[in-house]
Amino acid sequence: MVGNGSPKTQSSRAAGIGPNQGRRPDPQHRQYHHVPGFGRLYLKEQRLLVDVMRDGHPWLRQRAIDALAQATERLHGSR
């Protein structure tokens, strides 16, 4: 589990959350629009993950939290 990983592992994972850099699915991307509830489920899982990753780089963790908050706002705004 990532929450039990080293600070380096947690920092690396936190860096991958947020603006899509071609490595992670973007819940706002067109290809996911046909999967009902995908965005909400994806963001929920990512928030749970960030909640347990407390030993990584603080700036990367905060960046991930901010990106998830922005994505959640966009998702709820598109209802």
C-alpha cells in the first residue's frame, strides 16, 4: 500500500496526481465521458490515497490536494 511506502515513493505518487502528464487517466478527458460515474469514483479514490500519504514531500502532496479540489469543482460544475 502506498500509505506504508517510503517518503520517496509517496512523493512520486503525489507528483502523478493532478494535471495529466500522459501517465494517469484524466477524468475530464473525452474518452471517459461515456463511463457513468468514472470521474467521481476516480477522484474519490485519489483523495483516499492522498489522505494516507503523509510522509512524502509536503509541496507535492499539497499540489495533489489542490489538483483534486479543482477537478472536483469542475466535475460538480458539469452536472
